[in-house]
Amino acid sequence: MDNSDPTPETSWLNVAIASLLVFITIALSVKFELNLSRTIVIASTRCALQLSLLGLVLEPVLSNDSPLYTFALSGVLVLLSAVEISLNKSKIRYDSMFGIVLISIALSCGLVGFVGNQNKKNHHESDHSNAFAIQATPWYRPRSFIPILGMLLGNSMNTIAVAQSHFLTQITTNQDRVEMYLAFGASRWEAALPIMRESLRLALLPTLNQMSTLGLISIPGMMTGQILGGAPVGEAARYQMIIMFLITAASSMASLMALLACVRVAFDEQSRLRLDRLHSGSRHKPGEHATLVRKLGGMAANIFAVLTCHTFDKPLSVVSERSEHQPLLRSG
């Protein structure tokens, strides 16, 4: 059996034909009055634009093994993940949410990605004990590090959003019960532990369910991509196992760190419940979204120019978020 058949090339015409299927979802939205037509169009447009831009950025990055390329693009991906969680996926927020989410997702995904991409030295045979199973040399090689980091960030972003949202919602709605625990002498950690446990379990369930159905009901995306690319099926399956284990580790670490930070925000050092530190995510300062988007756009434009020009003559401009002085949202 010949497994070397080349993957069929695709063009923008193929993309246009596939995009017509989106109108099925739009038709359902109109028929059942779901009021999702605008959201579907925006999401589809964002998908096309963002993936096109990603392809333009990845082209020069993947062709160069410089760590500056890898770290610059990794920083952009981590930053955008934190912005997405803080601005678009949280109904209840606190002033330092952006910084906490940024640190949580950067540490967890960065650590798992670093450890996972290590390669054993002086080993000439195929080594599937390293996390990416490709023996990347050096470990920061963009062609291996960036795609896997993207998968870790995408999954960790969802688990953090679910964990934080559930925790903050339960703290707010069960204020009487929490304060009763505190009144009977419980510390802030003891009072928050039941809600933390429930939030962490809820956040990890989708990832664990996905692990339990892989290969039985669904063929995951990375395995499908490798098979279409001509890789042996067995090797593609091993790759997918390793990636799922990485995703589970990064997601659990990121969610736990974010929840621990939420406890410190919701309770003060005297173990008093401080709901005044929380506020609704529906009220924004005038123009603050536009200001943040301009800052992120300027930084991304600088990095994109650097990557596409293959030069690092000018330093990258870094946006400093001082959330304690410039909160993203106004309370009350």
C-alpha cells in the first residue's frame, strides 16, 4: 500500500466553496430566530482573516530557527490569549484579571512546552519519550514549538475561562454560605475550597471527555493533519497521545493558578469576603476596548514587520499593562 500520495493542493476557490456551507448555519439561525446570523458572519470573517494573517506571519518564522522569532511570536500568542479571556470570556471580572491570566497561561503553557520539547542528546534512534515526538533540535525550533504552543494556549484558554467564571459566579451567588463558613472560623482557603474543587472539575471535564473519546468516536485534528500529510498512521496516533497529555497538564496547571489568584482577590488577608473587588463585565470605560486594541495592534504590527523583514535591528515594543492603576473595567 502506497502511503506517499501527496496531499491535494487547495486554493482560495476551495475555501470559497467550503464557506458556502456556513449559510446552512445562518439559515437555521434565521428559521429558528436564534439571532446568531451576525455572530456567525463575524466569526467566519475573523476565522478567515486571522488564519490568513497567521499564515503570513508563520512563513518567515518557521523558515528561521532563531529563538527571537520563536519568543516574539510566542509572546504575541500568549498576550492575545490573555486578552481574549479577560475581555470576551468573563462576565464577572476584577481589576488585575488580565495580569493574573497572562501569568497563569504563560507559566503553564511555557513550562509544559519547554519540558515537552526537550530532546535527549546522543540518541540516534527514534525517541518517542520526548513530548513532541519529533526530536526538535534546538528545543525552541519554531516549526515544532509554535504549533504545539498554539494548541496548549487554545485549550488552556478555555479551561481558565470556565474555571474563573464558575468560581466568581458561585462566590457571588453563594455569599451567605461562604460568609457562614468564615463566621465559624474557616480560613479563606477552607471557605473557598468546595467552590474551587467544583470549578476545577468543571473546567477539566471537556478535556478529559475528549481524551476518553479519541480514537473511539472521533479522529482528532492533529492526527488527521498528519495522516493527510502522508505520515504513518501509527506514528500520527502516538503524536496525538503525547499532545493530549501535554494539553491536559497545561490546562490543569493554568486553571489551578488562576483559581488560586481568584481566592486572593475574593478574600483579603483577614479572611474577609471582598465582593467589592468584583464587578460586572458588561460595563466598560468609554473607548477602553479601542485603546487596548490599538496598543495590541501596534505591538503586533511591529513584530510582524520584524519577522517579515528578517531583521532585529530595532527592539520590539512591549505593551506594559498596569492593571492596578488602569483597570480594564469600571466597577459599579
